[in-house]
Amino acid sequence: MYYRRLIFIVTIAGLFAAAPGPPSNTPSAIRDVLTELRKQHSLPSLAVAVVKADKIVAAEAVGVRLLGAQAAVAMDDRFHIASCTKSFTATLAAILIEEGKLTWSTTFGETLPELKGKVRDEYLSVRLDQLLSHTAGLPPYTNFGPSRLQELLAIPGTHQEQRLGFVAEGLTEPPAAPASEKELYSNAGYAAATVMIERAAGKAWEKLIEDRIFGPLEMRSASFGWPASSRNPNQPRGHSLGSDGNTLEPQPLDDSYQLPPCLWPAGAVSCSVEDLARYAGEHLAGLKGRGKLLKQESYEHLHATWNAQPAGFTLGWGRRVDPEYGVVHFGAGSGGTFFVRIWIAPEADLAIVAATNSGSGAEATKQAIERLARIQR
């Protein structure tokens, strides 16, 4: 069903539990861990990459691209990272802020004055940082049916024009909550923030992400949309639970489901685990004053909670305090057919990403990060 695939996840639950001493830190030992978890959780594949002190120190993948087929998953294969895309959008905003094209307090109405009188007045004063921290009160757009999906896919124009059209229409809906009253997860908020970014930069979000993030970080596998398609079938296929609730079924290559371009900034990126590790490693380095894309204070602002609490949503990320690893920054994403996690522990100078081509991979990716963190300490 469509609505099950349109839920993008950022989990702020605890990631770690007490465990015995560290196992061996060899490629074969890591593959053994992944093989065990893949079998335990009945997944098509499981892949991980680890960054320590600015270097990818481990990267392994096990399993197959498609259940029932022989093609093994490869290290340069792409996984759909879903809501982990949000942190890319927030990072892009920070880049433009350092260039003086926006500020965190720039309002929607200041950036798009032509929408005054067309959208609800309360949205005009919503700030960029509120949109990116899920505190703007916009409708969630995380769960909607096939008829609304078709309406969003039918919005005319370029992707940039579609986003503006969606926001102009969507911001006529009543707020789900008053701004800054509470955290309310919203894909629509990221669409609105992106319209502000595109107006300030004069370019489409896709081009900006490619030029400002993918290119500088050498994320050569990164793209938008599902990894596998009828034009490019030799990539991992997503899998979701079938009608019986137990059996995984592969996503068809001609799947009628598409994430509407108006919501791409909330969850459209696909890339290899090594490229995602390069991105996670950039944030790890940036928090320690060694980043390429931004100044340290910008990274610290991106990873600070909106209400100065130790845990909660930040700008594109989640944050919590772990008794073993200190402050941990993380993201998780699933469009229903893949599951991806990013975990960053600056005090340990460590970042780990885990991915699977199954929407039921939440627990397996969590356990993979737990075990690899112990290996790498």
C-alpha cells in the first residue's frame, strides 16, 4: 500500500544496550557479524561502513540484490536512504547561510513575498530553522493514500516549480500545531525550507546537492530515487512485507510508487554505504573542527536541539546522550523497502552507517551499529 512506503523515519529511541567485550576487528569477523544478523532477521542484504578519525576503516556487505536471485550485493551498490536525506537539505541550508544568502531566522514570507495573501498568515513568519527542526507546525505529509500521491505527482513544471506549487497549495491547510510549541515531524516542512533555499540560491535543490555536497565529498554513487529501475536493474531492489505480514516481497522494477519530486528534499537520495560514510565522516570531522564543507560552528548549530535539550530533533538529525559514547548524533530512514541508519559519536571520533534493502531492517541495522561500535572502540 502506498501509505506504508511514504513514512520517513528519524528514530530518537536508544540505540545501545550493555554487551560483552569487543570481538575481532577483521574483515572476516565483520562479515561474520553481518551474515549472522542477515540470517537472524531474514534480510536480502546488509551493508556497513565505519569511519574513524577521518578515514573509512571498514566496509563490508553481505547478501543479494534480490531475494531468490544470485547476484550478490556489491560495495558500490546503492541503498535508498529516505529521511537521512533531510540532513543533506539542512547541510545545504547551512552552506548558503555561510555564504550570506540566508539566515537561520529568515522567514518564509521574507523569502517568498508573492505568496502573501495566498498562504495562511501564520506560515509567513515561520523561520528556516523551525522548518528544518520540525517545529514549524506544518502538516506531516508522512502518511497519505494513492489519490493524494497522484495529485502530487501531477503537479506541473520542473521539480523546482513543483515544489513551489506544492508549498503554495499545502500552506493553505491549517497548521498541525503552533510554531515552536512542540516537535512535529513534517516532510512538508522540508519542502517549504527547500523552496526558500532554491529562491535564495537561484538553482534547483538537486543541482545544489550535487554541486555542494556530492561533488566535494566525492560521493560518486549518489543519485535520486530508487536504486533499481527498468533502465538500471543491476542494483539492490527494495523489499517489503507482503499481505501475510511475514514474507518479504521485492519491489517491482516498474513500481507505480514514486516519491513526488516536491518531497524529494525530505527523502530521495540513494547512495552506497561507503559514500554515505564519507558524508557521515564529514559531519564527524566538522563537529571536531576538521570539516571541508562548513565551519565548526555551523556543524555545531546543525547538531544542536531546537530547545537546548540533550535529546531531540536537531536540524536534519536526531541527538541523544549515550552513557557509553556520550553525545550521539543519528538519523534513520525508510521508504518502506530499504532501511538505513547513520550513527555519529564525536567523543569516540567514530561514525557508522548501516543499510539493508528491506523495510523490515530496523532492528538488524541497529544491532549492526551496536556491534561494530564495540569492535572499533
